[in-house]
Amino acid sequence: MNNLHVKKGDTVVVISGKDKGKKGKVVEVAPKEGKVIVEGINTVTKHVKPRRQGEQGGIVKAEGPLYACKVQMYCKKCDKAVRTGVKVEKDGKKVRVCKKCGETL
């Protein structure tokens, strides 16, 4: 599984898990693992050790990866999570569209 239905910069909605219903922007995509990192979702605490002298260590909050199958594209027009389809424009470009309203995502 090397291609995902979401890309970096997309707005998505979490459809299952502890953060169900939350919206966020995709920060990073890992197609080989089938995972995405979403801004403000699945926050985990990391214990960071100071690497250099004078550097501060401590507990840091960061976003953890979650499976791409747990997120769905967000349509602004429908104001909810939607499935996507592909539409070919007149100039030959492929664009992703909302299955409900036909809005370009």
C-alpha cells in the first residue's frame, strides 16, 4: 500500500479513536507505513534528554502518527467528513472532488 487518499496540507476529520470528530491539517504523510501525522491530533508526551551542554531536557508534547484509514477528507461546503472521487477537467488535470456535493477539494 503505497498511495494514500490524503496528501500533505489536506484538512481531515478523525473518524475513530480517542480524537474522533476532531479536524486538523495533515503535516506529514508516510505512505510505506500507511500513516499520517495530523496537526493537534493524537498528542503524545516524549521524554527528551538534553543532547548538548546547556540544552534543556524534559517532557515535550508532540503529534504521533495515526493510520490513514482513521481519517477522512473534510469538505467545507458540506461541513463534514466525505468520501472523494476523481474528476478529469477539460485541460486533462485530475482533481479530487466531494462525492456528496461535487466540490473540488
